[in-house]
Amino acid sequence: MSSMFPDQRVTSRAVRAFVGGAAIALCASTSLAGPDWDLDLDQDADQTAMTAQRITAGATPILSITGRLSGYGLAGGDFVDMYEIEIGSTTVLTISTAGGDLGGFANFDTQLFLFRRKGGNGNNVRAAALKGNDNAALGNFGSRIGENENPDSNTVLLQRGVYYLAIAGAGSYAFGDQGQAIWNDLSTPGATVNGNEVFLDNWTDGGAVGQYTIRLQSVSGGMIPTPGALALLGLGALASRRRRR
């Protein structure tokens, strides 16, 4: 039994009350800002398909990813953070650091990039470039992923699969497995530029750094992964088992 319930005689009523309270708290936080994934603050999210930080557990319509790019340090350069996210069904998403109605925040000039995982497990995993955006709009140095070449698009349609979401500061560039720049020009405000499924090799050092929060929100369709939901489901299963006794 978890230390949360040191008394082995805990009743199903107590468990149901706890689960209900936790569910209400989760819904309340979701309605305001969404669950928060902030592991990068303690364990750096790296910058390739093989080393991306995997966001695990549960599903929710809103997720906020909080982290920081710190530049050069004792462990090397930290100019790009990359996250692996699994989409369970066809979903329309907003992905943003632009603030306002789209949400998200950054205290530096960001860029956002979206890749799809290709290949199997182990050394065959690769990141195929889909979309990139520098400035969400004229005068807005936050970023948001939309549909390709449409400066008015604030949403992206993703099919079921595993994706990589990368954040980098202005001045950092992704290059492909043939040594070519993946995104040659991100200068048009609002435009999301096609990555043409070029396989990511790595990134240049350098670029703007600072604190960020990326907001992902499901506009329609499926859900996105978040921490904490599995624990809630586990408590629900515990209550169910006790009711059957």
C-alpha cells in the first residue's frame, strides 16, 4: 500500500473521495492552464530523435511544457530542447509560445519545429522534418505551428503517430543528414514552412536562450499525453477493486 494510505484498512469510500477530489483538481487546473511538464528544468531535454525527452503518461486536451535554454555550460551547449509526443488519433492542435489566445510564453525570440518519427526502435529511429515557424506574427517574437505557408493558420492537423517538438532560439539552425539546412528561410512573420520530411542530423550551436512555456491544446479530435493522469487512473482501479471485495 502506498504511504499515501498508511492504514491498510482504508475504505472504498475514502478512496473514491480522494479520486473524486483529484479529478476535480485536475479538471480545474486544465481549465486554467493545463497540466505542466517541466522535467527539462531538472533533466535537460536533448536535441535529436535518439535523445529527445519523452513525455509520458495519460492524456488531456491541454499540456504546458516548461523549460529553459541555457546556452553554453559545463555540460556543453543547451540551445535546443526536443520532446517526443505520441498522438493517439487524428487531432487538430495549437502549438504555441506566442501568448495571447494561443497561450505559451518565452522571454527570448523562439523558433518551433515539428518532426515525425520514422523507423523502428533502436538506431533506426529518425526525425523527419514537417514544419517550422520563427515569429507567430509581425512584431510577435513567440512562435506557433500552423499549416504550411499560411500566415493566418494557428492550428495543425496531426494524424496518429509519434512526433518530435523542438524549441530553439533565433540564430539556431537545423541541418539534415546530407549536411543541408532544413529550413532555409523562416523570415516571413506568421508563415509555417514545410520541412519536406528531410531527416534531422543535428543543430548548429548558438542562438537566443531563456525560459519558455510551450502550450499544446487539442482543438478537436484526440488527446495529447501528460504526466499524472496514469496515477489518477491507478487510484480509480484501486477503488474498483475494493468495491468488488
